[in-house]
Amino acid sequence: MSKTADQIVVGDRITYLAGTPVGMEKLFRSGEVVAYPISDPYTSVLWFPTRPDDAEDDTEPVWVRHDKVVDVVSAVE
């Protein structure tokens, strides 16, 4: 990953850990960051509103914790 969590911007594509179901391998998903991240000052968690690749344009974003992001592809190369 070439960017740190505080460098991820709108339009970047991220791959993130979506969950760890019991008895199954880790589930990774990809999507586009669709708005500015939100910081929780009480827990020091940065949340990224992300539209998963398989979601429609009018779907509510999925909120991804900064520590679940495993890869970032910059919107501007």
C-alpha cells in the first residue's frame, strides 16, 4: 500500500477486509471512496465511505475502518 490512511482521498480505489466469517477464509472487497473520510475522535478510527464494485450508483456507502484497508490505488496516477 503506497498511501497511509490520512492520504486516501475521494476517488481512490481501496481493497478492504469485509469480514472474517467463522470457518471461512477472509473476505476481501474492492470499491471507490465516494466522500471525505470521517474521524472518530474518541476511538481514533478513520472511516471511509466506500461504494463496493458490485453496488449501484444510488446505493448507500459502506463505511470502512482505516485498519481494514489492505490496498489503495490512487485516483490520480
